[in-house]
Amino acid sequence: MSSKKYHHGHLHEALLDEACKQVAKGGGLALNLSELARSTGVSQPAVYRHFASKQALTISVAQRGFEQLTEALQQATQPVQDDSFETIRAIAEAYVVFALENTELVRLMFSLKERVTEPALQNISKAAAVTLFRLVEAAKYRGGLRNQDDDRTVRIIWATIHGLAVLLMDEQLPFITDMPGEISAHIEATARTLHIGLFAQ
């Protein structure tokens, strides 16, 4: 394979594509710059010109993951943004689906300590919560929020949905994953519980 495959200097994105494949197959520990050079058909110095270290590559992969998650949440909530319950349900469904389809990537994204120390990664991870803040702010404006602490409300919603996603990712709820329709039913129930507990009816 030749680097000529990457038109207009798109090697950076091609390397990220291959790195994401490494993570999908073997988790974050599978990231390997030498293997990345081999699989993309370029020299190791070419790889190091884009990613100075494995840590830099790992952070870039996590950033892409948060970008993809943010896009999934935005697309899911756009049609229902005027309905607080449907917005929560859409967020929960998009989040769980993303986690189950990108399990190793999600593990990597949320395991990095750089998520709170690396500015670029910190900013993009916060962007994933924008849909939740918009939901909470809109409800507060309408007088439909029980707890007036926006940050706390967002944390509660995020923690609950993330917790469900992790349990499903780790196959800790086989009675849900093995039964057709049960994942959707639990997403619905989770959204309903959050809505009843946090939003004025």
C-alpha cells in the first residue's frame, strides 16, 4: 500500500481510521505506532510526524470518539427538542447504541485521565454534554425543572444513562441483552424515571 492513496495530504485521517480499527479489535492497549505504519503502508517517521507518541495518538482517537458521540446525540435530539421526555429518551437511546457499537472506543474515551487535563480533549468531551444542558436549560426556562441546579441535574442524567450503557457493555445484564426488545424497554423506563424525578409534570 502506498501513501499516494491518501489524496491531498489526508494521511492524518487515514492513520486515525486505522488506529480506531486497532482499538475496536483489541482495546486501547492494542494501539501500536509500528503496526499503524505497516497497516497504512507508510514509514514510521511519517506516522511520528502526525503523532509524536502513543499517548498523542490515544488522545486523538478519544477526541474522535467524543466527536462521533456528540454528533450522534445532536442528530437524535434534533427532531424532539421541544419534548423533555422524548429528548431524554433519544439521548439515552443514542448513547447506549453508540456504546454498544463502539465498546472498546467508549472504554478508552472514559478511561483517560487526560479527559480532565488535556484542553482539546476536555473541550470535546464537554461538547458531548451540550444536548443535556440545552434540555435542562429549556426546562428551567419553562419552569419545568424540579432542581434548579443545572449542573447537578445534567450529572444525574449523564451518570444514569452512562451507568446503563456500561452495564450493557460489560454484559452484566444478560436478562436484558438476551431478550428481544428489552434494551429498548429499559431505555424507555430509564428515561421515564429520570423525567419523573427531575422534571415538573
